[in-house]
Amino acid sequence: MRKFAISDIHGCNKTFNEALENIGLNKDDQLFLLGDYIDRGPDSKGVIDTIFKLREDGYHVECLLGNHEKMLLEALKRCDFSYTRRWLIHGGAQTVDSFGGLSIDKLGTKYRSFFSSLPYHTISDDFILVHAGLNFDTNEDPMSLDHSKIWIRNWYPSIDYKWLDQKIIIHGHTPREKDEIIRMNDDIEFMRYQDIDAGCCYRNVRGLGHLCVMELDSRKLFFQKNLD
Ligand SMILES: [Mn+2]
């Protein structure tokens, strides 16, 4: 069984499908998706439908919450137009479009229950999988700080290596150039973290515009250029 992780698909459904095709995902594999399926890219609904289809077909897909799904859930819950507006500006408008331009509170039950079921992290063997990272800057257990798990940036300098021990943190959320992700991968045994957000939806920004797939046990990375 191979284990793969992908993060920050951001509505790039064609790119997502091509990446799965290229790694030859099969039903014995485990696929971890680290959140931010929606917003910014052209086909957020398509990405969620791809996930549903994979599961229906018997693939093992475990999905985590990203800050963009959290914003959607908050927009649904709060009925506060200023909040909703902020989400729409941060890529939510493309998600609403992909669902047929309906007001977001018309979102079907199937999608609502998908978004509201997403956990903040998961653990598989020595891997901690999380959307953004872990907050080591307080006296609290980093695993208890859910808000940080989906929003935090620049947290590497605070890592408590005694706490982390042999575990490796796999995350997305902060887009990085492909070369930087590869350099990080070269040091992974020593540094014990890996960002896999290659900025898929930023196709016009130099160095970005790739969807990164990591095979966890071999630490191998695969990059799919944006096709959306
Ligand atoms: Mn994010």
C-alpha cells in the first residue's frame, strides 16, 4: 500500500485528475488530501465531485479541513454578509460560480455534510498530516490548537523537536516554488517537515502553478503542472 498526500487543489480539478492518473492511484493506496479543495481555481465543485467519485469507486481517500472550507462553513453559519463578502473576495466567488452561481446557502446536503465532517488533522504511522502546520509557540499541546492547524504560517523556527521526536509533519497552505519544495524534501529526515503546496492555482506566478503529490513512505515528490 502506497500513501500519498496532496494539498491546496483550489478548484483545479483537471490538474488533480491528471496527477492521480500519473501516479497510477489504485484501490490499495491511501490518499490524504490536506484541505483547500475549493476557491480561486475554476472548478471547486468538480474537485469535490472527484473526491465523491473516488470514494464511491472504492478508493481510500481521507480528507482534512483547510481554512477555505472553514471560511465556507462560517459563511453558511453566520449569515453575516461582511464575513461572506470577505470569503467571496478570497476565492469564494469562484466556488459559488462552480456550484451554478446559487447563493451559497442553497448548497446541497451532500456537500454541506462533506465540509462539516472534515477533521483538523490526521496521523498515519509517523506522519502528522495537517493543512497549515502546528503551533509550538504556547504552553499548550500543539495538537489541541485547531485554529492554528488551518491558518498558521512561519512556524518552523518554533518546532519543539523533543515533542516531535521521529514524527514528520506534512502540510500545505503556504505556497512555495517547486525548487524550494524539493530542497525541503532533501532535508526532510533532519528537519521533519514538508510543505507540499506548490501553488497550483497560481499558474501565472513564476515558480508556482504546480500540484505536488508526495508519496509518504519513499518521501518522493511528483509535480503536475496546472492544466486548468
Ligand atoms: Mn490554506
